[in-house]
Amino acid sequence: MSQIQNPTPLAAPDQVKVTAVTHWTDKLFSFQTDRPPSFRFQSGEFAMIGLADNDGKVVTRAYSIASPHWDDHLEFYSIIVPDGPLTARLRHIQIGDDIILRPKTTGTLNLARLRDGKRLYLLATGTGFAPFASLIRDPKTYERFEKVILVHGCRTITELGYSQKIVADSRAHPLIGEMVTAQLHYVPSVTRENFTQTGRITKLLADGKLVSTLVLPPLDADYDRIMICGSIGLNQDIAAQLLAKNFQEGNLSSPGDYVIERAFVGNGI
Ligand code: FAD
Ligand code: A2P
């Protein structure tokens, strides 16, 4: 009598397994998951990730994908909000745990939304660095722009740990290292401690210190393209500076000079 064999169990839909976790500060951690073969995304996009609680209720939130599109793992960089519906539990994930990953990806920090230019400025505060961790490892970024200037603003030096490591690893990477070393300028800045570079990104832009330190010409809508990812306040303040210099926001049907993504949705918004 023939026996019907149970097929190998398939992974539950929309679930991925955690393969690595690193805590950078008491409020910031990054983690990797395996990547379903069908999961595709463009550098700079975000996906919905989440956890189910013991009653099966699912909480998902938007997360920028920090890993490059060519990697066989997915990586995310996360804040810990002490009473946050998701991160109060996500902070405890360990290797081997399952998390929910919805297959749809989207986002405005897309190279296709920008006109051609000479220099690309990537301006981030806090976890707003995450989408740029992907973009600075995409060879297309360096084919489109001669220079890529990544500015990461945080309150303290330890909060720069993740971006410092990603940039150092990218410079040493056997496939993209040469490109990154030649074309990427990394400007970490802190606002609440002494450091080699201090001050808010808005101020570094407004007083011209950013470009003068890098020996670059003043921002010019004919040559410079900008991506911004931070709090609503930062996004609005930088957009106001750019509009005053005649930069135009880009979209897919009409690529422009700058694009903006919120790194998070603020309280009550
Ligand atoms: P929530 O109820 O979602 O948030 C509570 C409060 O915490 C918010 O009102 C806000 O004041 C604050 N907060 C939330 N997220 C942050 C943050 N990242 N930095 C500072 N303060 C915050 N978060 C990440 O950690 N990494 C990402 O890559 C990321 N990408 C995002 C992309 C998009 C397009 C958007 C809209 C949000 C993104 N977020 C990201 C925020 C994320 O969706 C959640 O808000 C965050 O994980 C906290 O979830 P929570 O349920 O614990 O608390
Ligand atoms: P500051 O220390 O002067 O508030 P947060 O941890 O609150 O998300 O802030 C991350 C970084 O973003 C900090 O260096 C903070 O500077 C800076 N920041 C906050 N709001 C703005 C803004 N509207 N414009 C420029 N930088 C900002």
C-alpha cells in the first residue's frame, strides 16, 4: 500500500526568520532576516514588518530596508520606543525568531524620482539613515552621480555606531568597496556632545559649512540632488531651504531635484 508523504512544511506566509541581531545603544538595534526568494525591492524603499502577540493580533509598522537589493539577507535598523506597540516587543527578538514581513514595498527615496545631476546628498537623522544604508551600497547610485554625500545627524556619538559600521564595511567590500571609497563622502554630525563635526544638518546646510568642509560648491539646483529622511521637523526645515534655492520636489512622473521620506510618524500625526 502506498503512503502519502507529508510535504515539507512551507514557511507561514509573510514570515521570515531572524538571523542576526545587534544592539547599538539602549534605544537602537539592527537585525537581519532571511529573504524570501520572491521578495524584491528597490534601494530606499520600505516594507511593513511586525509581530503577532499571544492572541494572534498582528502589529505591523513601516520599516526602511537597510540592506542592499543584491544581498541574500534583509536588514532593518530600529528605534526602541519603550511603550511602543511594536518595538517594546521587537527589541527582544533573537536569532531563530519569526517576524512578519509583508511582500509589498514602496517609498519616495527612489533614484528614479531624481533628475540626473552631479552630486547626490543623502541627509538623515536617527533611524532615517536606514534607507541610505541600502542606497549607498547600490552600484546604480554611483553610476548616476559622481559624488555621494551622506550626512547622518544624531544626538550622541554612540548613536552613529550603525552608520559608521555600514560605511566602513562598504568601503572594504570586495565588490563595491572601490566605488564607495572613491565616491562616497560620509559626514557624521552630533548635536549634544563634542565631536569632529557638530551641529544640526539644517545649520550645516544653511551656513554653508557642509559644502565648505568638503570643498564643494554651494548647493545648486542645476547640479545637486537631495534625498531627506528624518523627523517631520527636519524634513520641513530642509525642504524650506531647498525651495528657497529653487529646488523642485521629484516624483515618478516628473523627476525633480529632491525627495523626502519621513523616518517615522510623530505623536498625534
Ligand atoms: P509607534 O506607536 O509607531 O511610535 C510611537 C512614537 O515613537 C511615534 O509617535 C514617534 O514619536 C516615536 N517614533 C517612532 N519611530 C521612531 C523612530 N524611528 N525614531 C524616532 N522616534 C520614533 N522606524 C525605525 O526604527 N526604523 C525604520 O527603518 C523605520 N522606517 C520607517 C519608514 C517610514 C516610511 C515610516 C512612516 C516610519 C518608519 N519607522 C521606522 C517608524 C516605525 O514605523 C515605527 O513607528 C517604529 O518602529 C515604532 O513603532 P512602535 O509601534 O513601537 O511605536
Ligand atoms: P538636537 O539634538 O539639536 O535636537 P532625535 O533623536 O530627537 O530624533 O534627533 C536626532 C537628531 O536630529 C538630533 O541631532 C537633533 O538635534 C536633530 N534634529 C531634530 N529636529 C531637527 C530639525 N527640525 N532640524 C534639524 N535637526 C533636527
